Amino acid sequence: MANILGGIAVSHTPTIGFAVDHHKQQDPAWAPIFQSFEPLQRWLEGEKTGCAGIHL
């Protein structure tokens, strides 16, 4: 049985996807946004999630 950890939401997801697709994570305008995701990424890695559901 699955263990549901919680929900994660981000506004402007299509715009962020554009930035990733165009390798803009280090661009001065985008870097703060991607840096703010780092604690969440570390937490998810520590939880060793088996799957993620994405709702668009």
C-alpha cells in the first residue's frame, strides 16, 4: 500500500518548464527560483519516493 507524503504545488509551471527546456537554471533571472526548489529536492531524495503523481 502507498504511503502518501503530501502535495506539492508550484505556480507558473509551464514557464518553469520552458526555463528547464532551455537550460536557464543558472540564468540570473531564473536561478533564485531553482535554488528555492533545492530543499524540497533533498527532502524527496531522503524519502526515497517510489512514484510521483502529476496533475496538470
